[in-house]
Amino acid sequence: MERKESESGNGRRVVVIGGGIAGSLASKLLQFDSDVTLIDPKEYFEITWASLRSMVEPSFAERTLINHKKYLQNGRVVTSPAVNITNTEVVTGDGAVFGYDYLVIAAGHTDVLPKTRQEKLSHYQAEYEKIKSSESVMIVGGGPSGVELAAEIAVDFPDKKVTLVHNGPRLLEFVGQKAADKAFDWLKSKKVEIILNQRVDLNSATDGDKTYRTSEGETIHADCYFLCTGKPLASEWIKGTGLRDSLDGKGRLIVDEHLRVKGRKNVFAVGDITDIQEMKQGYIAEKHASVATRNIKLLMSGGNERKLSSYKPGPDIAIVSLGRKDSVAQFPFLTVSGCVPGLIKSKDLFVGKTRKARGLDPNLVD
Ligand SMILES: Cc1cc2nc3c(=O)[nH]c(=O)nc-3n(C[C@H](O)[C@H](O)[C@H](O)COP(=O)(O)OP(=O)(O)OC[C@H]3O[C@@H](n4cnc5c(N)ncnc54)[C@H](O)[C@@H]3O)c2cc1C
């Protein structure tokens, strides 16, 4: 194994695992106070929730796919997954070893993604061509990705036949019934066919015949389909490390109010991978990153542990965009849909804001 010791050391080595919403921000916030190593299987950070727009408008991805080096100018980027953690080191898939004084785990959910930004841009172009050349499109999964993709296609390609199949009793199970109903009605108004409580057998179409059978025996003809089912947490590998006892039954890392992983004083976890009882959202993952980095800076400077910042979950807010103008938004005491909540998210999908938080021009393409 190749040992990569940092030059500066001195108790200031921070390894961040995962360059998604939380990990990118944590690395950016720490880079001038510590010796940061960011470990991620891909060379770029992606604004995850903008991916559906990029499928109908590939050039949109120019601002949403950002090479890690653009916002992490004063740190090391390692393009390989973390595969092991010891009390002092992180091991990556390519066999390199990185010593740490502080560790931030921000691995979120698993996904198989291209390694380079250029490959990912080409991927969106190919998805777009696929949609464009199809008369009918089937979307499997009625969570936020499935609903947002169905809406993007319905708005940009109103002549396509879009079918959304979901195995649960209602769309958007992570929000309340009211928000789910509003999304359902909106999609229906755009002529999206919605099939609930059924699974589709993707192997049921024979060569040349693009007709799929559902668990209730219905048939769906689709020239192409997209799988938008939920992704598992990226914590399976942690079960084989010394942190296995810090995982709960659902594979989430158990953290205290300072976002330190159970049983460890110098290991923090942030974002979707934590066991905090709250909605899993990117704006929340960013709050975690701010609290954890503040705490690391305090500990690095020899500050008193009693002064560590605490993270307290706030009210749950969720906005699901419905094409370029509309959205359905769930606030603590109000659920609304249409173009007024659409003004919050649907035009830019928080891309400018997310870039700005990482010190980047909101509008410039990379
Ligand atoms: C369709 C959709 C719409 C959404 N809309 C919104 C919205 O409007 N607002 C909002 O706030 N949130 C939204 N979300 C939720 C938001 O995307 C997530 O909450 C957020 O991405 C979580 O951030 P994270 O950093 O924890 O994980 P992620 O962003 O998933 O990042 C995890 C990173 O870890 C890396 N990784 C995984 N395994 C390893 C490993 N072994 N070693 C190293 N790196 C690893 C991955 O490659 C990835 O880069 C939406 C989600 C979806 C699906």
C-alpha cells in the first residue's frame, strides 16, 4: 500500500470522504485552515438535484458539474473510493493510505457515476438524444427523481407519451399526502399516465417489442425507460471497518449533537448518511457541513470541547420542481403548488446559490 503522508501534518490533517453536497462544502470551508484531502470516486462535484433538468437540456450540466479542483484550490483531491478506515488512516480503492487527525464522512448514497466531468456531460447528451428520439417514455419510481423527471419531459416534450410507474400507494412518499396529491394532479394535467401500486418487469419486453408487463398484468409500451428508484446509503463498506459499531440498523452513522460519530472524538459525519431524525435534504447537509467544520477548526486550535457547536434539526421543508416554472412546496404549516413556489426553485434549481456557497461564479460555465 502506498502511504501518502501530508507535508504540513501538525494535527491539522483532515480527510473528507465524499465530494457531494456536504463533502464539497466541508472541504471548501476547511481548505485554508487545515491540510485537506478530499476522497471521491469521481473528479467532480455534481449538484444532484439538477440532474433531471440536464437530461432534457444537456448544456444545463455545464454549471452543475464542477471539477473538485475548482473550489478546492488548497487541498488534495483523490479520485478513488474510500474502502477502509482505521483509527488513524483512510485506505482508498487504489491502495493509497491517508493519515488523518480529523475525518469527515459525507458518503451519502451510492451511485455508479462516470469518473470524469466530460464523460458525465456526454452521458447527459446521450440521455437527451434518447428522450428526443422516443415517442413514449416510461419512468420507474415515483419518488422525487421520478416525479421531477416526468415533469421535465412533460414540459419540454409535451407530445411524448410519459408513463410513471410506482410500486407504492402514492407519489413522493417522503412528503405529506397533500404535497403528493398536488404533484399527482399537476402531472395528470400534463397528460402523464401514473400507475400506482404496481411493479414493472423490465425483462418482460421481448426483442423489438417494447411492451413491458406490470405486476397486475397491465402492459406499458415505451420506446425507452429511466430507472428512478431510491439509492442505498453508501455505508456498506463501513461495516467492514472499525466504525461498524457506529452504524445503526439502517446503515446510518450515529452522531452526537456536535456531529461526531458515536465513540469517536475526531470523526464527524454529515449529510444523508447520518442518523439524525429529519428529512434528507441538501440544504440540511450543507448546515451539517458548516457545524462540523466549525467544530474541527475549534478542536484544531486547541479550543475547549464545551464550546463545540451543536446541530439542531430545523423545520422540514421540501420543494419538488415540476418543470421549468412550477413546483410543489411543503412548509411546516403550508403546502402549495404552482408558479409561486416555482419561483423559489424551478428556474435555476438553486444552481447559482450552490455554486456561490463554494466560492464560484453563479453563472459561469466551467
Ligand atoms: C430529485 C431530487 C431532488 C432533490 N431536490 C433537493 C432540493 O431541492 N433541495 C435540497 O436541499 N435537497 C434536494 N435533494 C436531496 C439532496 O440531493 C441530498 O440530500 C444531498 O445530495 C445529500 O448530500 P450528501 O453530501 O449527504 O450526499 P451526496 O450528495 O449523495 O454525495 C455523496 C458523495 O459521496 C461519494 N461517495 C460515495 N461513496 C464513497 C466512498 N466509499 N468513498 C468516497 N466517496 C464516496 C459520492 O460519489 C458522492 O460524491 C434532492 C434529491 C433528489 C434525488
